[in-house]
Amino acid sequence: MSSTPIASKIIPKASRVKIDPAQIEYTSDKQKNAVQALIDEFTISPELLKDIKNNFMEGMQKGLKKDGETLAMITSYVMGRLDGSEVGSYLALDVGGTNLRVVSVHLTGGGEISTRQTKYRIDEKLKVGDAKALFDFMAVCVDNFLDEHQIVVRGDTQIELGFTFSFPVLQTSINRGTLISWTKGFNAAGMVGKDPVAYLQDAFNRRHIPVRVAALVNDTVGTLLAHAYHHPDTVMGVILGTGCNGAYIEQISNIEKWKGDAAAKEMVINMEFGAFDKERAILPLTMFDNKMDRKSVNPNKQILEKMIAGMYLGEITRNVLLNLIDRRLLFEGHISPDLNQMWTFETAYMSTIEADASPTLHATRKILESTLSFPATSLNDRQIVKLVVELVGKRAARLSAAAVAGILEHTGAWKQKSAIGIDGSLFEYYPSFDTDIMDGLEEVFGAAVRKNISIGLAQDGSGVGAALCALLAAKHSNGVV
Ligand code: ADP
Ligand code: MG
């Protein structure tokens, strides 16, 4: 079995360069009306944002009462807070997105951390194949990583590993749980209802790899912990990457469904908020969302995630563009074979198009003509593409704001100084995602919220956070602080 490391690339963060729909020289009234209809459909008004936030808070309450609700509100078994003084060396394995990562984390106290990591691409066939093969692949990646970084394990000792497995898992202890469902394009056979830790530990044992899975971590929980190591006032971790989700610190007395030890006061809740509005009661889904949902590997599931997350935004945009093309309102009705294929319009292109500041929209032209092989495009074409991208991207950021506002209002954290750690390439690279979220929070709570709430990039929540979780687990072997 081969596991090939891939290099990570760094893209500088840019701001959105807005396109004014009134400045577009439309080719016809029909085109102008079609664009206006899209603006109406994709714009989340301040009123709708608040309605969504309220509905989201009701969902949180339901999920805290009992299992099986739309917002799963999973008890993470992570209790107690970090203060940055923690020390030790741990491994983290991050699975659940575009890449698999192995990270070695060395905590030196005083909020200091050093890490080494290698990323591996997971073959699409492995994602939807045999579960045992998928977990064997994970073990091989860890084994290769130990070789590559010359990490030697002496005698009978084992390295403690935090396993970031970013799928909905019903946790039964700090390192036990059962998979509720696959998401984000994974669908390995026979895993639902099984314990991913047992599968991983078996794969290590079969190969005599001296690693013990000490903690099962959701990336949102890891993100919260990683941010808290640097910012002890962190109340929430959010993922805006391939998928979207959030975790926050809840009072145990508010978790009605909790049957465990109530000695601790607080526990981190993994919300699985990407599943919000399965009922389709409040989110303003368009035909373009529905078309994408129907073709996804998990139709009718993860409805909010599909309007927010990096895996889906490009595909929604593609659907809008195809519709305009089919009505001969874009590219004079010409299509490119590339754009005809599903998932070819990458969300990363949207970042480039949003940041395109040139009067001729040069970067947008390059994507359309060089990357997607369209014949010569007009400025009008490129302006409309840019506007569509902005509509889809801004809607995603405003829906993220509704969710974050719901958590801040539920916990009351907006009233005091609180930090939010966000991890994921969408948040990191998409122009103005952070300012759009803050603007949404201001609509809900007023301008003063800017003084209390800080939103920061929680770099490497799923690596460092998982290590911190393994540390907490080792400290409190029964998971209770
Ligand atoms: P994961 O969620 O797998 O941990 P990431 O946080 O890197 O991984 O998120 C990957 C997602 O981010 C992909 O769906 C991809 O479309 C999106 N993405 C990658 N680069 C960019 C970018 N420059 N701008 C916007 N989205 C991006
Ligand atoms: Mg990630």
C-alpha cells in the first residue's frame, strides 16, 4: 500500500473586490432581470439572518434534550479548560477532509508548540471502498511518518495519539464512539454503527505499530482546544473547510440528556451543525442547491453544510452558471466541456475571482479561458460570473454568522470578552469571509459586539487540538476532570 506525501501551499488572504450590479452593461433586459432574480434569491436579509439564528437556537435546545435530533449536540467527554501551561509529546491523525494528515506535536508550556506534519492524499476509491482497507491505509501513513521523522519508540512504550475523525460520531467515552453517518464524500462500507477507534487500533496492532489511540476527537473540538491553548477565553471552535461544524463550551446542567458524571461543570459539545434544517423549514434553498444536493453522496442530509462549506460552493456556482448559459444569457450560450463536468468549478477559483481587482477582470478571464477552456469571454460575461460568485460566497458567510450568533446568544458569551477559533481553508483563504461574519454578528447584537468578540484563525485545530485532547485524556483516564 503506498502513501505519498503531498506538499502544502500557502495562498495569501485577500479582500473581496465588490462588483456593483448597476455598473454592469447588460446585453439585454432579460439578462438584467435574470441577474436581479439571482440577487433576490441569494441575499440573506438581516431579518432572515435573525430568523435563522432563532431557529438554530431552538435546534440547539432540542439536541441538548435528547439524542437523534437534527442538531446532534454530541457530548465530547472533553471537560475542563486549558491554560497553555500543558507539556508533552503526542501524535495526531487527522482524517475527515480532503487530505489525511499525521502530525507530531510537542507542547513546551507557556502556550508554546512545535509541530511536524505530513499530508497524504486519500484515494477516492478508498473513501467509498472497504472500511478495513481505509483504516489500514491510515496506519500505514502513521508508520511511514514515524520512519520519515525518525521517531523511535523504546521498549514496551507506546505513543499516545489523538485521532481527529471528523464525522458525526456518538461518543461513549474519550476514546470510544460509534459512527452515526459518513459525510463529505466518504462512504466506506459497513462502518456506520461501528467504533472507528477500534478499527484504527486494530490496524496499528496488526502491523505492530507502537501507537495507542488515546482520544477520539472531532476537528471542531480540537479547534476549540488549540485556540484555547493560546487564548484561554475561547468559547467556540468552528470549522469552515471541506465541511462546516462548530463546538462550544456548555454548562453540564444545561445538557438534559447527559447521564454521566456531573462532577464537572462544563463540557465541550460537538454540535454537528452542518445538519441544521433537515426539515427545510427556514433555509432559503434555491433550485441550484437542490440540484447539487440530489447529485451528492448524501442527498437530503447536511443541508446547512451544503450551503456553506468549501466542498459545495463551487458546485452551486457552476449550477447557476449552467442555468444562465442554457438560457443564452451568458457566454452567448456557449458551454465548455470542462464546466459540463460536475465539481469542476473549484471553490478556490471563487477566492481568486472575488479578489480580482483589475478593470478587465483579468484573473477571472484566466480561470474561465485557461483553466475551464471557454472560448473568448466578454467583460459582461466575466462581470456576471464575478457577481454570481459573490452571491454564493457571501450567502455562505452570512449563514455561518447566523450559526455563530445562535451559539453566542445561547451561551450569553457575546456579552463578555470571548474568542472564537475558526479552522479551515474556506475561512483562511476566502476573501472577506471573516468580515462578513462579523457584519452579521453586528446585525444581531449591535456594534458593541465587535469589542467583545474576536474571531481568529485557529491554525491546526485538528492536529494540535487532537494532541491537547490526548493530553487531557491521559491526565484524566476516565475522561472526567
Ligand atoms: P479539511 O476540511 O479537509 O480539513 P481544508 O480546511 O483545507 O480541509 O478545506 C478544504 C476545502 O477548502 C475544500 O473544499 C476546498 O474547496 C476549499 N478551499 C481550498 N482552497 C481554497 C481557497 N483558496 N479558497 C476557498 N476555498 C478553498
Ligand atoms: Mg481540517
